[in-house]
Amino acid sequence: MADIKFEIEKEIGFIAESAKGWNKELNLISWNGKDAKYDLRDWAPGHEKMGKGVTLSKEELKKLRDILNGMEL
């Protein structure tokens, strides 16, 4: 499996903490030297390990925001 390189350019927000102590976070991340995208996933303390997540462009994040704003929660 190829080595994945990442740089967290901006920590945007904490969502929740799991029972095992990992944090679900929204961050702006550059993956393998590419342009940064918005990323929602679980992280181990210190960001040394990561879980599966979702990576979104700015346009995709705006569409998600619009969907969430239209929901009655």
C-alpha cells in the first residue's frame, strides 16, 4: 500500500469524541501535495492515525451546507 502524505493546513472544528478517545474533526487538508480540501474524519490523539472519512471540495461543502440548512433537525 502506498504511503499517504498529508498536511493539516487548518483545524476548523471538533465534532465529537469516540469511546476510544479519537476525535471526529473537520479540517482543511492537503493530501499527497495536492490542493487542500475539506476533510471530515476520526483522528487519534496527535493526528498520528486516522479513520475513514469524507473529503470535499469547497463547492461540495457549500452544497452540503445548503442541504443541512434546509433540514429540520
